[in-house]
Amino acid sequence: MTVRYLVDDVDAALPFYRALGFRLADRWGPPFAVLKGKGLTLWLAGPGTSARKKVAGGTPPVPGGWNRIVVETRELDATLAKAMAAGGKLRSRPITGPGGRQVLVDDPSGNPVELFEARG
């Protein structure tokens, strides 16, 4: 499975995703990177890529929103600390639900990533 995230700066996003366990698999010039990890291929599309061209009506696609990838971790607090040190921005405080703990952290462009630690 592949997910594409729009980012403002690929170079600024790379340390964030490396901190979450992704590795750089390919780089197609400055505006595009392919990352792999956690059973997922993640495309980071910066300004200048076809994914950032204006759509019908002239609206340019931008990062953000609430849809997100979920990165499962056994150490939520440690993973969150790594993400924050790599340019992440806290979107929510950690919360506990029926399945475990989760927190939303934005990548350097404002795309949300859920860090999830399963209960037990």
C-alpha cells in the first residue's frame, strides 16, 4: 500500500519520518521522496510535483487535514519525543482509549500522524 502526503519541504520532512522508523527508498529530485517502513510506502510530494498542481476550480492541494497514517509503537512516549526532536508539532495530548494510547503529532508541513501504543 502507498500513501502520498503533500509536504511544504521534503528535506524538512525526512528527519521526522526517519524518527518514526521510515527509511529513504528513493529520491526523485528535490521535491519528491519515497519512504518505506512499517509495511507502508510513503510518498512525500513537495512543491513542484504533479500532486501539488492546481485542481479543477484553481484550488491548490495543501498539506493538513485530519486523515492520517497510524504508526504503531511499543513506546509511545519515546517515539513522541523522537518525533518532536525531528520537527514534529504536538496536535493533541496523549489520550487513552479502549485499545490503548494515542497521540497526534504534525509533521513539519502540518500533516497529522497518529502514534499508537496498543493496550497490554
